[in-house]
Amino acid sequence: MPGEFYVETKGGKVNLEPIETSLAGLHAKVDSVKVQTDRLAGETPGQGSITADWQLAEADVMSIGAAGVRYKVHDLTVSIHSLVGTQVRVRLYKKVNGNERKVYDQVFDASADTPGLPIINGSWAIHNTLRVTLQSNDPADNGKAVAYDFMLEAM
């Protein structure tokens, strides 16, 4: 019969169901470990560029993440290579206890600072959207493209 094994020397039946159940449990644990290790590879890198009137008002560059989804942001680089403003302000906003709050605010000089700004260089844990904005003090920056690149890891 299936699940039974006869031992010739003893002539008795050995039930293999506990072994099969144990193996099935091991397969489930291996599958769980595989899911976790697959996450370590990270999500597909996010990249792109956006054009806006940066001097008229603070404008959105991009949003990272989604409501209720946990990520680690390992890198966020914003490129201001096409801007000329001496006060280019980058801000990050995220929800804190359900309300969007400014969590980062720094001013850069497009003529003096490096054109690729490492806004996040490490790990930030998020469980909602992280909104990135930019504003310049120079009207010549209106209509210019700002590029970005980021790396995520699902948690």
C-alpha cells in the first residue's frame, strides 16, 4: 500500500507518513527561506527625470513606496546638473502617525555642489510613500529636467 514499507528481515510494516509529513514541513521552511533571500536582491532600480517650473514653487520630483508597504530605501540620488540656481532646496516628506511631515530639508548650490546629490546614502525604512520635492531660486531653472535614481529593498 502507498505510504507503507515492508522490512524484509522483520516482516513488519513501517509507516512512512511521519517521514513524508516531516519532509513536507522541511519543504515549506525551505520555500520560506527562499522568499526571504530573494528579497535581498532588491527591487528594480527606480530612475527617470521630470521637468517642472522649479523656481515658481516647490514641485514634486517623485514619490517612492506605497501605503502599507514596507521598504528600505538604500540610495536616493537627485541630479541637478541642468540647474543653475545658487539655492536649490531638496525636501523629503513622509507620513508620521498618519500626517505628512517634512523629514529632510537641505539647500544646495547648483554652481558649486556636485551635480549628483546623494540625498539618501544608507538605509531609510518606510511603510508609506516618501515624497521628494525641489525648489530653486533661479527663474532660469524653470522648464529644466531633474533626474533621479533610487534603490529599494522589500521588507
